[in-house]
Amino acid sequence: MERKDKIEKLIEETLESASHIETVEVPSLFKEKVLNSMATPEEITEEAGIISWFTPRYQVAALICFVIVNAYAVLQYTLDNYEDNVESFAEEYGLSEAEEDYGYTIN
Amino acid sequence: MEEQYLIEALRKGDQQAYRQLLDDYQGRIFNTCISFVPNKEDAEDIAQEVFLEVFNSIDKFKGNSKLSTWIYRISVNKSLEFIRKRSTKKRFGFMQSILGNELPVDKTSYFTEFNHPGIQLENKEKSEILFNAIDKLPEAQKVVFTLHKIDGLSYKEVCAITERSLASTESLMFRAKKNLQGLLRDYYVKDQG
């Protein structure tokens, strides 16, 4: 019980510590540092500008295009392969049109 | 009206206006940043970024809110961005330590070292514990609690910055306090155990 009270008191004191925080003075030369860094970032923004147009919206659009093109390519490839497979299967088992004709030719 | 002149001058790139803005806001912005990240050097870096962002995107300021509110919003976002980056680095550092490549990353806090000049020595330990507990709160609660309790802004100002109603802000404060009590209880139970 005593331990519990002690912990509750510590919690209260810790939360209360927030109200003892005093206002802090700005570091000396802060203003000069900001004004100086304002004069230099031109180059950085210029460099960043090269790809800055490639925003997440364009990135998603590019990704969707990539997925669609790939899906189409895979689909086409499977369809072509399917026809080839059927053809070679038919040839192997004598089911193709040419062989059937040959089989029924009577001299 | 004076604010309108200042905004117009900033848009024209007037150096005197930049100086004026810095004079008016550097104290408030630095104190907001140090309220989120209790380290003088880190807060200074964030505050610098805030002013650069203000100068670079003053054209995007539509005037729907007060200039001060807009600048406060940038400060909150920049501070949260800093904390998120530090947390990611911390996670990355943890992964590196698992893989055996130790990185010199602070694994205990989201700030490099607790160094808040506005905290007196006798409160330093408790304040550090409090800041670490605040960091574990959900972001919305963290923002409201920090702005009101640490930075000392009024509910009205917090509502304007976070674009929330008074009821919503009060509710977030209530939940933040409750969660902090829980987090601190867990900490002290382990510590006293």
C-alpha cells in the first residue's frame, strides 16, 4: 500500500514537472544563421528540382503503367505458348489436319 | 493590417521583412521546437528549418488563418518529422545491432541528449522521464499535450493550430493525461521493483 502511494506521488510529481519548465532564450546568432542559410539553398533546390516533378501521384501512375504492360506481356506470352503447345501435341499424336488428310488418301 | 504588409513584403523577398519576421517569431518558434525535442542544438536546427520553410512557401500561405498559426503549424510538423526520422534511425540501429553492425545511434531517446535550458536541475530527471513518456503517446495526443502543457499555449491557440474543436482538443488532453499516467505507472513499477 505504501509502495503504491509512493508510485502515485511520483507520477503526480512527474506530470507536475511540466509546469515548471521556463521559457528559453533563443541561441545567440540564431537570426544570422537563418539569414545566412537563406542565401545558400538555391543550388540545393535547383538540384532537387530535377526530379521534384516526380511526385508520389506520378510514381503511382508509373507503377500502374508498369504493372499493366507487364501483365499484358505475360498474358500474350502464355496465349502464344498455348497455341504452340496444342499444335505440337496434335502433330505428335497425328491429330493435325495434314496427317489426317494423309491417312485417308487412297491411290 | 500590419501583418498583411509583412506578408506582402515577404512575398516580394524583402530582406527587412525577413528580419522583422525573425525578430517577431524566433523566440516563440524556438520554444515550440524545444518543447517537442528537448535538446537545444536539435531544436535550433528544427527552428532554422521552420524559418526556411516559411520563407520558401510564403506564396502558399492563403491567409485562412493568422500568420502565427501557420508558422506554429510548420513548427509542429517539422518537429514531428524530426522525431519520426530519429525513431526510424533508432529502429534501423536496432536492426544493425541484431545483424552485428553496431551504429553510433542513440537507442534510448528520440533526442540526442536531454538538454533543455528551461528545466531546473532538480526537475531534470523527472522531466526526462516525462518527455520519454510523451514520445510514446499517439501523435494527436502528443501534439495537444506538448503545445498546451509544455509550450504553455492556450486551448484556443492549440485548437487553431491543430484545426480541431475545443471538445476534441479537451478529449485528446484527457486521454493524453490518462495514457501518461499509465506509462509512468509502468515505468515506476519497474524502476521501484
